[in-house]
Amino acid sequence: MGLAPGSKAVIVSVGNELLIGKVVNTNLSWLGSKLTELGFRVDRGIVVPDDLDLIAWAFRTAVDAGARVVIATGGLGPTFDDMTSEGLARAMGAEMVVNEEALEMVRRKYGGELTESRVKMARMPRGAKPIPNPVGTAPGVEVEWRGSVIFLLPGVPSEMMAMFEESVKAKLTQLARALKKAEALIRSVGLPESLAAPVVESAAKLGEHTYVKSHPKGSETGKPVLELHVTAYGVSEEEALSKLEEAVDYLLRELGRRGAQVHRIG
Amino acid sequence: MGLAPGSKAVIVSVGNELLIGKVVNTNLSWLGSKLTELGFRVDRGIVVPDDLDLIAWAFRTAVDAGARVVIATGGLGPTFDDMTSEGLARAMGAEMVVNEEALEMVRRKYGGELTESRVKMARMPRGAKPIPNPVGTAPGVEVEWRGSVIFLLPGVPSEMMAMFEESVKAKLTQLARALKKAEALIRSVGLPESLAAPVVESAAKLGEHTYVKSHPKGSETGKPVLELHVTAYGVSEEEALSKLEEAVDYLLRELGRRGAQVHRIG
């Protein structure tokens, strides 16, 4: 089925802690939700450890996939295992340079005192621009490469979210040519998911950009409960709504015909 | 730095809901932790939507990366958008066939009644074996391809975890040639992460399989607090412990010399 139409986006998550299971990757779902809202189709997520070659691989893979936007989180701090910028530079074949604007951001954070580890946070691929970090110390990075706009943000969620809202979102809004979206939620009681499946499949075929996802919700007085999340897209709000109504009407009629108690709940 | 030594594993997560941000991918961190415990090096995680080509791409990518083990979650249910088995078959160039043992598992779950959607759950690439599902209805899948052992498990965490514990873990234990592991936790108060960084870097260089990860923990009465997680591996427990002690002693001495109050807390 694929995802909703729109420009393609790939999310890259960097950090050993994600792969050894010390940290749950909430950044991926948060960014996925934001990108989807803005009209992007999040095509895949790539999680790699703190390893230069694997980080470079992740960026090459994202750009090869034709992503208009790549957002990476993690690995921007001062320690030796923070190497996302350098991994990106390796992928791009670009030189790592100290960005003067970024250095000034770091200098201000520390009241002027610069150590080697602090200067490291201002190093980025030549041609990149720093993104201000209103919460922590490490600036983010924005750079264009082979038709993709790549953003590097810190892994600490509070910093990542603040930088996304303050700096990244406006840029993404320009990049997104968002279609209009309409959504509905349907509740069906009494029909097992396996019997509802052919109806759901047919409903999703009613429009090229109509999507139906079924979520089993256990059972109620012994009867299986399903929630069906219907999404339709169109070039105008009217078109999206009209496609949505068509799918909803079909689902209510056909599931009812098969014995389900079914109604729209959202 | 890369991850701990051991056989390489890749985790594949399938589902639109993960990429549009409706669900946080706790399966990845749970499996990452289990695989790491068993001695595997989780090399990367790949998240793809319910899309045949992208699912096939994820499996090809994992196997091309030289993974000894690939575990995928999600997309095994009865609905049209459950297509992980078929995506794997497409990657392998294998035919999709109804597995008789799997069909018997599904039949027993439903008291004998089989519909097209139910039979679908017994379809898997030719040569694969079903994995019993003690909680839900869809069997898992185990198949070998180009030197990788590939496991497909459901996306529902309770089903995934039960199947992992009951069937997958024993197989992985055979596959893992686990090195012995030793761990310590050090707390440092009074030194900013950027000043501790060179010491941490040197400590990690003491042994080929010694790893130090620093976690900033905010500040206490105005002084920055860091926790350093030290891990060392060896072919015996003695070797792992001896490498660990070497790194811990170094960190306590060198951080103390730079003015931190530092002690081992775990």
C-alpha cells in the first residue's frame, strides 16, 4: 500500500544506545508524526551505531532512495563517539571545517572559553549551515547534497524538539507540497479481522490515495472489536473529503452486510 | 567505536504506524537488548512501511550487510497490508507456498474454520519453517538465506516476546559465540562533559574491546554530573574483568586529577 503521497523523507537515528536497547527511539516516532503532518511521506527509518562507516552508509542510503528531506538525530555532542557530522562529511566526500557561525554559538554558550572538545561541536561538512540550539550546547547542521536537504539534530529529545520547532519546521513547510488530508475512524463489533480483511482491501482500492488501516481492539462480550482508520488525500479539501466519504460509506455498508455492528466514531 | 564484538545482527521493523509516528518502536529496543545480551552485535535497524518493495529492500540490505541473524517484526496478520512474508519471498526470489504445519497451527486456533484471510497467515517462502504463536493467531517464520538466519515475528509486543522466549532464543544461543562481558558504572561530579571527553576517549583506547559511554545527568548544586558506563569483553570472564578494572582505574585517577569527585557506583 505504501504511505500517503507527498515528498519523500527518511529519518536516520544514530546511537549505540538505540541498538543495545538502553533507549527507546521516541525521536523517530515524534519526527515521523511531524513530517507526516507537514505532508511528507516517511519512506524508511535507518538506525545505526556510533560508527563512521555505518553513519556514512545511512546518509548514502537515504539520499540514494531519493529522499527530499533527511533528518538525523544523535551524535552531535563533544565526545569522541559523537561523529554524525563527520559520518555525513564522509558520505558526501566533503571536508570537515570549523564553521565560524557555529563556533560563535558555542563560544557564547560557554562564556568565551573554548576547548578542543567544544570546538569539535562547531566542525561540520564544508558548505553546511549551523542550526541554533536554544536548549543545549551543540548546534545542529543543515546542508544540501544531491537534491536532498539534510538536517542533523541532537539526540536529546528536548533539544531536538526545540530546534525542530524553531528552525527546521519553517524550512520543511516551504519544501512540502502538501496535499490536503481527510480522516475518519470506524468501529466494527462482531466481525473477526480475518473476515473484515477483504472489505478493507476493497475500500482502500476505491481511490489511489485512499488508505484504510485496521486495528484489532480485543473483544467485547465475546465479540471481536475492530477500529478502522481511513485516510484520503486530494489536491483540495473538497476532493479529500469526497474520497473519504466514499470509502467510509462503502465500509459501513459492506461490513454491516456481513453482520458487524458498525458506525463512524471519529 | 562501533558496538561490542560478536556475530552481527540486524533488526527490521515493518509498519506504516512506526513511520507516521502512531506507535513508538519498543520492539526494536527490546530485541536489541536481548540480542546484545546473547552476544550479538546489533549492527543496524531498518524501519520500513507496509510496502512490498521496501520490505524486500530491507531484507536484501540486512543480508548484504553480512548479518548472521535478521529479526523482523510486524506484518504477519491476515489483512491485505500484512505483507512481510511476501516481501521476504520477493527478496529471496522464492515462491510463496502454504506451509502445511503453519496451516495446522492456524486451523487449531480457529477451531477448524479456514477462510482465505486465515490461510494467508500460513503462506510463507518455500523452505521456511513456522514458529508457533502461543498468544495470537499468526505463526512466525524462520528461514535461512545466503548465510543469514531470518526470523519473522508479529508486531504485537506480547506475541513477539512470547515467541522470542519460547522458540527464537534457544536457536540464537546456538548461533551466538558470545564473548564474556564485564560492566561498571562511574559517577563524576564537577567536571563538564567537554573536559571529561579526552579522558573518556583515552580510557576506551586501553583495550580493543573496551567501551566507555558518557551520559550527562544534569547538575548538582551547580556542578555538572556525568555517569560513565564502562563495558569490556574478553574470551574468559577473567580477561573481561581485568580489562574492565584497567579502564575503571584509569578513569578514577585521571578524572580525579582534573578536579572531579569521582567514584564507582556499579
